Amino acid sequence: MIGWIYLALAIAFEVAAATCMKMSDSLTKLWPSVLMAIFYILCFLAMIKSLEYLQIGVVYAIWAGLGTAAIAIIGVMLFNDTMPWIKIGGIALIIMGVAMVNLGGTDTPEDLAKIEEAN
């Protein structure tokens, strides 16, 4: 469970960082640029911690997929980006891919060994 919390934090920090990146106007605005750097550091620290509990393929797929979907939605809401049907379909495919990765199992080999030892 703690691995999922760290992963959720990593996604939230990454989305915040990417949003600040857009707001920084090519790093010409100080505070959005500073916040972007802080959020990316926090993002990767949380992701590193999530890897203690979850498989790297699962972590990266979920982080990238949900981060991409969230940023696409934020782009529409905050920055007047477009959202044609083809983009909506692509985001839906990303989310389905993330779900499929999860169906393949998320425990680390160490976790599986502990489960077997307990039985």
C-alpha cells in the first residue's frame, strides 16, 4: 500500500512540475521555474521510494500514463489546449494500457518470496 502512496505522490509532483514548466514561459519567470525544479526533485524522490515496493515496469507505466493523461486534461483546462476525439481516444488507450500492466501483477520478487514463506 505504501508503494502506491509514493507513486501517487510522484504522479502529483510530476503533473505540478509540468504545469509549472508551461507557466515558466521557457524558464523566464522565476517562481514557476523554481517550483518546477522543486516538484521534479520531489517527484523523483517519491518515485524512487515507490520502487522499494513495486516493480519498475509497473511504476513507470503508471507514472507516465496517468501523468500524460492528467497533463492533457490540465492543458485543456488551464492553457486552452485542444482536445479533439483522436486525442481523447489516445488518452483512453494509455489508460487501458496502464490497467493492463496492473493486471500483470505489481508485487516485487521479494514480496512474492515473503508471501510464499508465510504460506
